[in-house]
Amino acid sequence: MKDILLEFMIIISPRNTADKIIENIKDVATFPSVLHGRGTAPNDIYSALGIGEPEKDVVICFAKMEDVEDIYQRVDAMFTNKSNKAIAMTIPVSAVGGNLTLQVLLGNTKDMV
């Protein structure tokens, strides 16, 4: 079996944008979940960094390494407004609990009973 490199992806975006992100990446990402975050830095820090409001959506999901660059480009294209930005990052998944778990994380569940 060909080695499949799996990535855990985290996308932090302005509040109320998570649904749009998930809709945009659902064909290449699996198990998307949304968390609501709030930064703790003073407002002047947010202004200086150009981050905007402290309330954020945090989308977490899994993706094949070969699809990560495509996801980055899709997310980047969604946030072209200077005051409305997102940040995305990945963490390599080095091991999972067996082939069944890997197939589920990859979204290969069509033939499973």
C-alpha cells in the first residue's frame, strides 16, 4: 500500500466564516469541526498586528498532505479583504490506531459496513 501522509489542519478565521470555509474545502478535507475562540491580547495589539476582532472561528480537520496546498489556496482566496484575514497551519499525523482508523480519517468509509 502506498504511504499516505495525513495532516491535521487548523484554520483560524474571523467569527461566522467557518461554515463558508467548510463548504469550500469539504471535498478535500475530512472531519471538519468548528470551535469558537477569543483572543486574550489587548485591543491595541490586535490593531497593531492587523488581526481585527478577537472573536474567531477555529476550523479543525484532516487532509492528505497532497491536498494541503490546495486548501491553503482556497482559504487564501476567501480572505482577500485586508481587514478580514485567516491563518491556516498543519501538523503531520505520524500514527493512528490501525488501518480502519486511517481509512475513516481519510474519508474512505463508502465501502465499510
